[in-house]
Amino acid sequence: MYLSELRLPSGATVSLVVRDGRGFTPSGDTRLRERDQLLVVTTTEARAAAEDRIRAVDQRGRLARWHAGRNGSTGRG
């Protein structure tokens, strides 16, 4: 899946991808891979919608191993 296909809400962006222990700043044409770790930065207002969107994509198996809670925990693979 390409990052642009994630379609995060306004106010949310993926600012860092960590892959194989190395971080990089992604672009819309970055292809996400299984086990990538994402740093998603959001406004307070966009946080719930961004988490819901990422979970919906994950449940369809496109972002396997990404999980996060709304209690402030981080996504871990």
C-alpha cells in the first residue's frame, strides 16, 4: 500500500517511517511494508479519526502488526 492510499484525515500526517531499523521521511509514493513503524502526528481533533482509519486499514490486513491504543500508547510491530 502506498502512503497516499492511507487517506488520513486533515490534521494528521505520517512524519516518519522506520524500516529495518532505519528512519526516513516518507512521501505520498512511499510504499508501506509489513513491519514498518509509523510516526503519525495529529492535531487533537484529528487523532481519533486517524487512529480509526489506520485500524480499519489494518483489519483488512494491509498494515499488519500495527497496533495502538487511544490511551497514549505508541504503535508497535
